[in-house]
Amino acid sequence: MTTITIANKLVELLREKKILEAQQQLFATDAINQEPDMYKEKSVAGLEAMIQKEKRFLLYIKKWNHFEVSEPLVSKDHFSIRMITDVTMVNNDNVVIDEVIVYEVREGKIVKEQFFY
């Protein structure tokens, strides 16, 4: 798959909140997830670790208040999206994350995702 094909498919799946499916379909088994240093959930390596990390986050969501994913901005081997997530957690805390995510693609799979927020 080309970078633009992967980018469009990722946006489509994310907009449907099919986050785990997106990871399983589009990410390399040795992909890297890189969070900002200040984030309590640390960066992980490997698709299995990324899926487990996402499952932990999704488990604590009580209600989706707003979720928005931009169109991708695509170059040869990279693309980025802006994602706004507003959720109520099971402890009733409201969490709003406004982030830019940069993805690196190699050999038809996403090999790195880096979050900026």
C-alpha cells in the first residue's frame, strides 16, 4: 500500500472509532509508539504492546463526547493528522486531547507514530 492509501484508510477507521482494527491492519509488527516525555503512559515498541496500551485507554472511557480526525497531510514516507478526543472516563473525569500525530510508513506499513500535544 502507498502512504496515501494507508493514511486515508487510517483516517477512515479512526473516524469509525475502529482504533484497534486500524493498528492490526496498518501497523508493522515492530512499530514504535512515541509519546511526549510529559505523558504518563510511556512510549512502547511492538504492535502487541501498542494494542495492549490502546486497550487500557479504551477500557477507561465511559462516554465519547467529541471525536474528530482531520484529513491527512501526506508526503512520500510520512503523513500527519490532527485528532481531537473529548471523553468522560469511568471515574467521571473529562479528558480532552488535541494532538497532531505524525506517522512514518515503510514497506506498506506504519512503522512509527509520534504524538504531539
